[in-house]
Amino acid sequence: MAINKAVRAALQVLSYPDIDIKKTYILERELKKLLSHRLKKPSLYRIWEQAVPCGDHKVPVRIFTPAEETRPCVLLFFHGGGWVLGDIDSYDGVCMDMAAATGCIVASADYRLAPEHPFPAAPEDCYAVARTLFQNSGAFGVKSSDIVLIGDSAGGNLAAAVSLMARDRGEFLPRRQILIYPATGNDHSDTSPFPSIHENGAGYLLTSKRICDYLSLYRSSDRDLLNPYFAPLLAESLVNQPDTLLITAQYCPLRDEGEAYGKRLLDAGNRVKLFRMPDALHGYFSLPLRFGQVKKTYTLINRFLEE
């Protein structure tokens, strides 16, 4: 069912206004923390706090183990938030739902955020966590091939970047990755070659201006715009990448660049499952499990994990 006029009007009101994120990102972080602290962690989950060394600091990792583990698999999750917002607290609910819906252990990485820690801090933190998990998979009772990278939005970008870094550095190689409406390109302005930026860049919650502002805060310099670990779609070669499930949302400005990345992975000889979620908005994956689009997403994820 297409979005009707009433819903479309509501979206226009709720969509991010054209504000200066550089002045508001700290307030938005505090609001997210306030909301996350109001969430009670249910007793049926065992939560294990860890930290992974990365250079001169440690990356916090929160591990969610459901009461019933039905699949010998670890999902290493990188959260969204434009590389500027979000943390493991604000994504607790998503990770609990993920563990319940898949029967897998979920490990959530609390990578450093921009602008205090610009690129490449986030992908380096995520890579360090991934390397530690892959090299110590026995601690979770699984094989390294049973560790799956997963991320939404900016987190999908980071999952794709970690897979490229792993191939290039040769220390480990993920077998599977799940990218949910990932950011893969470097241009979300009026000059973008992707129709979804122009069609969905205003009035659907996440705006193209908001994405441009996030990227402005995330990058260290304009040179980063050409770095494939910043924008995976720019990688010269996408050979030897993990089997990929890539899910986009119909009314998301990132839709077309995500699908372009999936097609390039496929053209490079990788196994790819590409699905566009009908009538979905960017960010829908954070909704509760009772929502139909979230249920459908986990149906696709479970099917992918069983293959």
C-alpha cells in the first residue's frame, strides 16, 4: 500500500528540519541517552560488557545472549546514526529484538563518534572489534565462519567498510554480511546521480541535507570523500567480499546507492541477495518486532543465515 496523503503530510512535519547539526548534535545525543535509559532490560537476556583494545583506547562491546540460543552464530552489529549519533545504549532494544528474532548472540560495538573522532576512527574501531571476535570465535562456541557482520544506515556503511578492510589487510575475512539501507556513496547533494536522493531527499524523515551534514561532520578532509572505507561504492574492486544480504527501503534517500552497491558486489562475482522493502522509510529497522516490515526483515535475515 502506497503512503497516503495523511501519512505523507505527517511525514512532512516529522522530517528533520533544516537545522545546523553542528550546533545540535550534542543535544540530540543527550536526548537519545535519556530515552534509552528509560528502557528496562528484560531478564531473559544475559548481557555481557566487554572492551576491545584499539590503539590507545578500548572499544566497548555489549553482548546479548537470549535465553534460547537456537542458532550457533554471532551477529556483530554496528549501529546507525550518521557516524555522529547513537551508541550501544540507544540500540539496546534493537539488539534485544535481534537476538530474540534470530536466536543468535548479538555483539554491539560502541565505536567512536564524529566530529570529536572523525574518519577513520569509526571503521578502525569496528575493524578492531571484528578482528578480535574472528580470532577468538571459540570463546562464543562458534566457528569464525559463523560470525556475521550486520549494520543499518551508517552501520551498514561500516560493515561494508570492515569487509573491504579485512580483504585488504588479510587478517580475517567475514563469510557473510547484512547491510540494511546502507550509506555507500559520497554525494547526497543536488548533484547526486541517484534518483532516490532527489525523490526521497525531503519529506521522508531522513533528508538529503541531513546526510550531507553528517558526512561533513564525519570526514577529516575532502580527501576522505574518495576513500572506499568512507564510501564503499568507490572501491575499485569488490572481489572477495562476503555473501551479502542487502535490504533497502522504498522511501529512503539511500535506496539507490545501496542497490548500486549490491549490484556491483554481484558483478564482481559475489553472492548477493538484494531486497527493497515496500513502503518503508529509512530507520524502520529500529521499530518493534510487531511491525510488519520488521517481521519481514527478520524473515529475510533468518533465511539468509540458514543458507
